[in-house]
Amino acid sequence: MSSSCRKPLAAAALLAVLVAAAPAGATETPAQKPVLTACADPANLPYSDDRQEGFENRIAALLAQDLGVELHYFWFPQHRTFVRKTLLDGQCDVVVSVPSGLPMVATTDPYFASSYVAVTRAKDAHRFTSFDDPWLRDARIGLQLVGKEGMTTPVAMALSRRGLNAHLVPFALWTDAGDPAPQSKIVDAVADGTIDVALVWGPFGGYFAKAHGDALRVDPIAADPQAPDLAFVFPMAAGVRKGDEGLRDRLQAALDRHKAEIAQILAEYRIPVVPVPPASPQLTH
């Protein structure tokens, strides 16, 4: 499979289905008080929720305060063509974190990068170092499925390449409305012994492992030696509509002014942060 095919597949695991076009703008109240409306999921911790307890909520509040605007939200589920039906349909002004280079969106510079991770039990003798670890041949491997076949994530592709599909224990990436924390289930399954390792997107792995204290360890997955062009690390940026670069530039300045505070927020949520790659993966249709 070519590099141009693999990167969109990897990106699907981050944001499910994104893309289309729409008009630009920032809004004001009838009293002409500036308003910044953030696009956010009402139930997608550690990113966001309608109680504003996610790290995106915290960063959005920091940016709004810096810009001297009132922060509003437009809520929409992340896994239902999120960017198209929120930002690009003109319902809101900014998505606080999108993959840098996402098509049809104007993005700031990346303000953090994260990777896929392996979550294992600290008491176990083995730990994840690569997809070629011998112990994986006998392990129960938890994997969040994306799409009908569940084989579109970079970790799924690496496992399939090694003939490990029979060892996979599937977990839904998204579930029906009302599930308070669907992303936590795969991490909890490591803690309770149902599976031996969970291979997940870093912010989910780090955040939900936190509840288990020192019982779990979280190791970043930076690359697959058998597929060096397959992306496991993604730089994240704030995204606005194309044509709204003025707002993008104001957000960029605010992000630059608050690098230390943002880093502290990410640390509090145990988001695994890795260096931004020199050549960021560019996403295409």
C-alpha cells in the first residue's frame, strides 16, 4: 500500500469521517459583544464534554480569555462527519484540535503532537517495545475498530501485516448515546485482565489509564520498522474555515502566548505528548 493511501487510513482513527466546505465568520451577540463559538463533542473525554471538563474545553477557555471574547459551544458527536456538520456548515468558528494539515480547514501551527500507545499492566514481565515483540504471539490484543471491517488504523495494519488478527479482541471506538465513557472500556479491560495489551490513540490511553494509578503503563508507538511511511504520530492544531485566516492568526498568537499553560493542561490530563515530526503527515481525501 502506498504512503498516500496509508495516511488517510491512519487519520480515520483520529476523527472518523471529516470533510466538506462552508462559509467563514466569527459571531457577535446583538449587543455586539464578541463571541467565539467552539465546535465540540458533548461526550468525548478527555477532549470535551458538555460539562466543559475536557482538555479542549480548558484550552478553548484560555484562548477566549486571551482574545477577550465570550466562549460559546456548538455540540455535535465527534464520529458523525464532525468537521463538515459543525465548522464547515458555519455552526461554529473553531475546532480546538484537529490533525495539522487537515484538508478544507485552515490550521494553526501544531501546538502538540501525540501518538498511538500500548497500555499494559505494570506488574507483567513484558512490555511493548515493537510490533515484533515475541509475547504478542500469545497475547490478547485489544484494538478499537474503525469502519465496518475495523482494519483502518495504523496499529491494525501493523498487526495484520504480522498475522496477528486471530489475537485481536475488538472494542467499539464509538457506542450509542448515553454511554458515559466508551473510550475507557479498552483500557479498563487491561486493568481487569480481560486483555493483555490495548493499542489505542494516545490521549484516550493516557487519560483513562490515569484512573488506575500505577497499575498500568503507557508506552508510545512511534513507528513500524516494516512500514516506515505509516504514520503513528500526529501533530495537532486548532482549525478554522478556509477564508477565516484572520481568526486563525489571532488564535495562533494566543497559542504562542500560552504555551506553558497549555502544556500544563495536557500534562494534567495525562495526554502522551511526543515531539512534533519534522515533516507532519498531510491528510488528503
